[in-house]
Amino acid sequence: MARKLNESSAVIVGGTSGIGFAAAKSLLRSGLQKLTICARDVTKGRNALSKLAAEFPGAYLHFVQCDASDPARTETAITHAELAMGRDRCAGQHRWRRHHPQAIAGSESA
């Protein structure tokens, strides 16, 4: 049985603008309550969170600085997101790991 969005959390890498930011808004509009945005630029990350917080005041929003071109750092960012949101696994994480196996050499696959 699929989990409802209001029972899930998500991580969006590159979520400070463009398609990533639009995806964040769409997920929050659909009921997602916990969201972490990962991006390189801290200022853009804080600005994106401020905009989202104004529109979705009940959501738990978090930012993690991350350069997605580095798989190991992206994996670390996802782990920080999981800890911040109090979840064992974030929506989409197992798919990211499946497509970027070099980032998790030595760990179990999901």
C-alpha cells in the first residue's frame, strides 16, 4: 500500500529554483509535510525556504548545502535530511541510490 504524502517526507536536490522549486511547491500543495531542499548556494536555499514557509506555514522545511555533482556528498546530504526530518527513508531515496550506486559502495541496496 502506498503511503500518503502527508505521511511522507521528500528530498529535492536542486530545489531552489526552476523545476526543483516547482516540484517542491507541488508536493507541498499535495499534502507533503516534511521537505528538505539540497543545493549548492546557501543564500538561494534560505530564500527558497522563506518563500515556501510563507506559502506553506504548517510544513517542516529544511535546507542542506550540497553539490549534486559529487555523489558521496549528495549521499551525505540525504542522510542529513533523513535525520532532520526524523525518517528512516525519504521518498525517492531508494531510486536515487539505485541510479547512483557509486555513492553507496559497501552499503546495502534498497
